[in-house]
Amino acid sequence: QGMRGEHIGAQPQDHHQTMEGDPVEREPAHIKRPMAYRDFKSLMRHGTVVMGCILCSNRTQLFQQAPKATMPVTRKAIVFGLALLALTSAQAQTLHFKVTGDYEARTIIAFQEDGGQATVKDKVVLEFDKDIKTGKVGPVKVVNFSSTSNEFRNVEKSCPPPTAKGNYEHLDVASVTYDGSGTFEMKGTRSFPEVAVTAYCQGSWAKKTVKPKQTPASEFVAMIEGNDPTTFTIKLDNGWTWTYVTTRAGK
């Protein structure tokens, strides 16, 4: 019996013609190849047609599976990458501080006259960076807020309250210095307005006007320990409450 792909009784020929008319060698009939091999040879004889059909039916899939072109890495891109890496590393070694001071207390608003008092609120915000490795503290940015006064009162509850002609400013910070050992000193001014008060009200009820005055003023702020991001609040007995918020620089 003949094998698949061979004609029974056919005479061996040296060559036969392909579809395009090109001669292709044919193996002698007595050489028996596996069926898969012969099928493959048959496909190769008609390769043009077969591959054409594959390309026609699967061209979209072929394009989708084609490898994507890669962008060449330029020197400029390398320099930019290294700069970004250095910046990220520097930020990881820097701790950013935002320190908010809130003041609220019963305060004398008439210069050296306890007959003029009020509940005063003030606020100041300090921001700076600390190098974790060296402990160096960078320049301090200061934001001042105006003071507010209410609940005006005399030193004695039975005495008339004072009348202020202007605004009392508890602390207007002009500069902040760090001593390197954990303490900031804020220096600025304290401004007293003109205030009409009733002095010695338990006796003569003498009326007097206290003139405005501006004096130097300072406050101290402690640096908290640690190099990890945190939030910390401390309330002092001088009317100030300090809230520390620390984060990694750049976040």
C-alpha cells in the first residue's frame, strides 16, 4: 500500500513543478518519512499561499504582539534620574517642622496698670527644616497673627472695666534664633494701646488715661527630640500652647 501523499504505481521523478513553475527536488519514493514531515514539506511547497492566508487573517494579532520599540537612554535622562535620586535621598534625611503657638490668657493691656485687663488671644507659626544626620536647623519662617482682646475687666470685679482706644498686640515676632541645644528664642515687640481705666476704685475711683507704649518682648520655644514624623502638643502655664507637627521634607 502507498503512504499518504504518494501516488501508487507512480514512477519516481527527479523534479516536479511548483505553483510558480520553479523546480523543486523530490525525494525517491523508497525513502519513507513520517507523516508530519511530509505534511510540513507539502506546506512548504505552497508556502506563499499558506503564509499569505495567515498574514491576511491574523495581521491585527501580529501587530499587537510585535515588540514595542524602546527609547534610547540619553545622557540627559541619566543625569536627571541621578538628580532625582539625590533629591529623594536628601528629603529622606530632612525633617520638616511646623510649630504653632496659641496664646490665650487674662492679660494686662494697659501699660503697668492692672486696672486695665482683658482676655487676649494671639498666634504665631514657625516653620523650619532639620537635618537628621547633622542636627542642623535651617532658617526659620515666621508667620504672625494679630492679637484679639475681649472680656475687658478691672482688677476688682466691682470696678468699672477699662476702655481701650486701639488694639493690644501681645507678641509681634521679628526674629527667631536657635541656640543649638534645643531652644528657640523669639524676639519682637509688645504694643499697649491707650486705655482709660478706673484706678483705686475701692477708694477714690480715680479716673486715669494710660498712654500707649511699645516694649521689647520675647518668648522661648523648645525643640522636641526624635527624628520621626509625629504630632505633639504641650500647654505651658504662661498662656501658650505649642503644637508640633513634623513630617519628612517634601511631603
